[in-house]
Amino acid sequence: MAQVVQSGEFRPVQLGGQEPSAPEVEKDPDNKQAQELKDQSQKTESAISNQKFLLRKFFVARPGAFDQAVNDLSNQVVAKDNEHVLSSWLLAEVDHWNNEKERVVLITEKNLFICKYDFIMLCCQQIQKIPLNFIDRICTGPFTFPPKSLDKREGEGLRMYWDKLREPSFVSRWNPLSGDLPYTTFIEHPLKNCTEQFTTICQMSSFHDNLVKAVQSAHDQTPVPGRANGVLILSQPLLIETYVGFMSFVGNRNKLGYSLARGSIGF
């Protein structure tokens, strides 16, 4: 007698083998390589676009601006001491409150000149002169902050000290405008990777090598009486003793320490 199956009732059927799995999609190595090339091309185009933007924004990138600055500083300052410029650099100085400031740095036979140059008006606004034979420590390393600090800075820098017998006073350390500190700190300029010229004059490793050579030569040729001559070359973290960092956050984010295409606003 035949068995009647009601409508809507289904009975599973057990097959002898396993159910066929979904076919695997073969990975095409050519497509993967093409995608990688496309991503790399997009990154390159983005980097080139960013470099062009920076070159339009910074006044020091105008044709001949840096050479004009070095020539002006050499004629106005260095020539008075009857010296010759051994090398010139475009760097950024980081003060004890973590503020970046664009600087032209000149190394001569006897001195290091740290110059605040206005690339908008093409004039020198401030110069700090440091005798090379007074520099006793040159340190390179990453930046660090106190444990409870909200401030931060990525990357590495170079710090030089020129008076190991004098420690910064409490007033100097907590005064954001203080210039009475026996050390200074440098980082690479934002234009470092934009052109071959800026790569040459902004590279920290090259500046470090030239500075060490000039300082060692100055200690040998003109030792300071009553002081232990020589320079220590160290690799260690660079402490910036700030805790909140609101001023540096606003200033560095907007590049207020640089001559930019926004008028003559800056430190």
C-alpha cells in the first residue's frame, strides 16, 4: 500500500558521501601584485602632493631664499669675527617648553651661530653665538617627558650642552621665554624630504657629524684654560620637562614658529 506524504512535509535523504564543499576561489598572484602596485602608486602620489604643498607654504622654499639668508648672515655677523662658514643648515629648534622654531644654523671654525631669520622680510631677527670649544656634550636620542606629563613628541633630536658647571635655575626652567639655558635642542626641518637640496641641509645625521668634527677641532686648537677640554658624544633620551603642553600643542600644530604663507605671524 502506498504511503501518502502530506503537502509541506519533507524527509531528509542521507547520502553515502560528504556534501560537496563550495569551490575555493583561486588567488591570482597577478591581481594581488597589481593591487600592491596600485596602493604604492597612490602613496607615492600622496607624498608628492604633500611635498608640493609644503614647498608652496614655507617661505624658505622660495627660489634662492635660503642662499640669500646664508649670504646675509655671513656678511653681517660672521665676517665681523673674520671667520668663514664651514657649513650651513636649516633646522628646527625645540625649546624647553617643547615649542618648535625655524632656525638657520651656521658652523664656523670657532663658533656656532643659531639664527632666527625672517624669510618673509628677508632679515635676521636674532642670533645666538656659542663658542665651539665651550660645547662639552652632544647627545642624540628619542624625546621623553615626565611620567605624568600630557605632552608628547615623536622622533629623535640632538641636544648640545656648553656649560656643564651651571645647572638651569628653577626660574629659567619654568619661564617659557627664558634664554638663559646652557643647552639647546634641534630636530629636522619639515622640508627635509621635499627636494634634494633640503635633504642635504636639513639632515640631522650630517649636521651631527659636522658639528662633532668642528667641536673636536676647536677643543684641540683653542683649549679653554681651567677647564677639562673635550666633548662627550652620547646616545640617550632627551628629557623635555613639560606637563600640560597646551601652548606647544597649539603652536606646533599650526607651525607658528615657521615663516609660512599666512602673513608675518610667528614666534
